Amino acid sequence: MTDQYAVFGNPVAHSKSPEMHLAFARETAQDIHYTKQLVEEGQFEQAVKDFQARGGKGLNITVPFKLRAFEIADQKTERAAKAQAANTLIFQEDGQILADNTDGFGLVQDIATIHQWPIKDKNILILGAGGAVQGIIAPLLKENPTSIKIFNRTYSKALAIAEYFNNNKLEAIETLDNKSVDLIINGTSASLTGHSLNLPASLLHENTCCYDMMYGKDLTPFLQWAKGNNISQLADGLGMLVNQGAEAFRLWRNVMPDAKPVIAQLRAGLNQ
Ligand code: ATR
């Protein structure tokens, strides 16, 4: 039987994961079946067990189940443990569930390899302090930036993340000062609700890179703000999505697909 995979989420209708993983499978000549499954809030754990019992080999997990996916697992990678959340489950031969988190890997891979924006020795500002931000801190710190500041609408959440990682390069800030930074990563969900973040242009210098973990057909409000301030190094989170997916695919199939053509394919789909 063809190996079965799926993405679980709620909502999940707009997930690009099936198209993405089928593109990886074509690229690497792997025979897989991949579906998306809308899971009711109360039924996540049962749905995972059912999928496993039907012979499923692995799952991607999206909003709002990443924390529960982490908790349900028998084994957890260090990446998942640091993020306290899982976006990838691997069903092992002995029936154990292994949880990993490839989101941070996907972000760093997209920034450093696809866009070739350096992280080492750079000053980084992260906007937001939700689950998505929790998952990117450790992989960013590993790249040896000079500093990472976290700014969030609710300061206490930024502080909690800084305390959790307890690293002298990482600091929660209560207000945005006038110092420019080299890389800004928007990890808030503000653009989903069409809110702008009211950021001062003083955060930017000529070569500041601006990355939004969200993506869409049009530039996100954060990237529009950066563009309006003459920033040319702009990127949205489509590449993060594809790179986290490529890493999940590698964990399942033991072969790393090339993310670039699949980013281009999904981008073309967004613009249709
Ligand atoms: P996710 O799992 O995607 O990170 P989340 O945990 O709900 O989702 O976190 C959303 C983040 O976006 C939070 O940092 C949130 O700020 P608060 O902690 O103050 O709620 C941030 N956010 C959402 N809407 C925002 C807005 N309009 N302006 C600023 N920040 C916003």
C-alpha cells in the first residue's frame, strides 16, 4: 500500500501541504499519498491514533494542535522540546510516536540559504510572542546573531519567552527604541486581521531585511510598511512553509527535496 501522510488542523481547507508534499514526492520519485484532514477540537488525540491504526506513516500538524501533538508523542526531538510544540509526527515501526518541530529550521533555511541574508553577527528584532515565535528562537540563536530582541503587544509574553530560553543574546523589550536593526521578523498574526503594527521607521537602516512569517497573494501590511520605507530586502513566509515541509519530508522519507522549485510552484498558485 502507498504510504499515507496527512496534515491535521482546524481550519485546514486552505493548507498548501498536500500540493507541496506531492511536489516533493514527484521531485524525489517517492510514492506517497497525502491528504488534509479537518479535525474537531475535542478529537485530535483520537484522530491521530485512528490515522496511525489505519497504517499512516506520519502527520503534519497545524493550528491549533501543535501543543497537543507535542504532548501526545512518546518521544520528542530537542527541537520540539525547545519549541514546546510539534508540527511533525513520525509513526515508528514499533508504534511509538516521535514528535519533531521543523518550523524554526524552515525559517532559518529560508532566510540564510534561499534569501542569503546573513544571521551571524546581526541584530534581530522579532515582533510577536506567540507559539510561532517560541518555535524559532532556538534555531535563530544557533546561527550566532549578535542579539535578538522580542517585542510584543503583551510584554509579559515576550518576557516569558526570554526567561524560558535564558540566553544573554536574547532580551524582551517593552518599547521600541530608535535603534535600527539588521533583520526584523514579524511573527505576529496581525496581518490575518488586517491590522498594521504601527512601527517607527527608525527601526530600519538601508540594508535592513524584513521577513514576515505570514504570506499571501499580496504583500502583507508589515512588508508594505517596509517597502514604503524603501526597504528592498523583503520576504514572506511562503519559503518558511516549504522549507519546514521539506524537512518533515526528509524525516519521513530519508531524502531531502529541493525547496526552491516548490516555492515557485506555490507562488504561481497564489497569483492565479
Ligand atoms: P501563533 O501560534 O501564530 O504565534 P498566537 O499564539 O495566537 O499565534 O500569537 C499571535 C501573536 O500575534 C501574539 O504575539 C499576539 O500579540 P499578543 O500576545 O499581545 O496577543 C500578536 N498579535 C496578534 N494580533 C496583533 C495585533 N493586531 N497587533 C499586534 N500584535 C498582534
